[in-house]
Amino acid sequence: MKKRFFAVFSLLLVSLLTAPAALAAELSAKEIVDKALDHNFFGFKQAEVDLTMNLVAKNGTARKRRLNIRSYEDEAGLSHTLARFLEPADVAGTTFLVHENKEGNDSQFLYLPAFGKVKRITAGQKNQRFMGTDFTYGDMQTDSLKGANLKRLSDQKLSGQNVYVIEAVPQSGKEAQYSKTVAFIHPQTFIPMMLEFYGNDGAKVKELKVFNVKKVDGQWVIMKAKVSDLIKGSHTDLEILTIDTSVKMAQEDFSQAAMTR
């Protein structure tokens, strides 16, 4: 689930899929999460996608952005993701790079063409919004569940179909953006069809819903999703336009030097 968090585009009309009438009662929370972690950002060893983001403010004002995102899984099974903004002109060339680290605390870098240099995203910036969207830099990490206390809650129905429900609570003493996350996971695809994020006061502060999935080269991929900031009243809509799993990539394509090309 951590690697599909925002595949995001990766993140609800579950009736688009066919779920069994009864779920596997014997699966533990960890087993369900492990199945959801099997693949990288888009569910493939490597993939390149073009997608749009529609940023909608509380007053209805909308801004549209188009991005190219490349995702690659290395020999150690660690994910590397590079996202480059293509449109509009004021953000074109801005590039975001994430390296998954085995021990957690993913490395994140941002390149702003106007400044001509790459900067590292620090721990103190993880709660800041990513490029004006409803995602924070912390949301864009893949290590959200590393070390979390997982609990399988009672199965529920989502849009009339059964789903697994997993609660993830950060370990005591570990700095975290949310007090808990609740994931509603499809029992066949193991894609989180909805994610709920809770603040320290126990109130739900953010929600991710998946509206469309598609089978591409044998893998289910999230094609449309929406993340809503329930405090600010804004939301960000995401839609994958194209996806290419045949593109050849290498480790050097996910370097800081590659961000500036």
C-alpha cells in the first residue's frame, strides 16, 4: 500500500471491479499490506505516464497542470520516481525526485528552473504542500507504513462491494504527519480504493478516493483519483492520460543531474 498510496494517480466506484461476496478472513493486516506493496508507484517494475492534475480551490477556482512521471524499481526492489511538470509555462521544467530508502525516510529533491539548482526537501518541509496541490511532501513518500502498527478492522462495503479495512497508526515516539491512516483495499487488486487521514485531534483531515482503474499489461492501474483537504475545502483531481511500460530506464535516469536535463 505504501507504494500505491498515490499511484496516486496512481489513489469511488469500486463497482468497476468484481469483488467476491466474502473476503479472506484468515489474512492478517500485514499480509494484506504486503500484497499491496508488491509493485512500485504504478504497479510495474518500470513505467512512464503522462497525467493531468486539476487543482480546485474552495471557491471553485481551478488550475490545470500536466506532468510526466517515470517510475523505476532497482535490483534491490527500491522505487525511484521522477515527476516533471510540462504545463502550464510558469511551472514547466519543475522536477521532483524521490528515492525510496530501505531504512525509511525517503530522499526527496526539487528542481526549480528559475533558481537553476536542485534542493533537498528537509524533514521540516514534509508538511508543506507539494506545488500547490492537496498533497504534502510527506504524502509523496513511500515509507508511510514502515514501522506503523497495523490493525485489520471489520470488513466493510464500499459502493456496494466488500473491501478490507486496514488501520495504520505510527509507532509511539515516531514523528508522523497523521495520527492514523485507514485504507479500504480491494480484495482482488489490493489497490487502496479509499484512504482516510486523521489529525492529532482524531478528526479526518484528508481523503483520497479512486474513481477509475484499468488493467494494463496484466496489472490494475489507478486512472482517476481525487484527494480532498477537508480542512481547507480544496481538492486535487488526477487522471492518467497515457501509460507506457515498454520504456527502458536505468538508475542514472533518476539522478539529480537528470532533473536538470
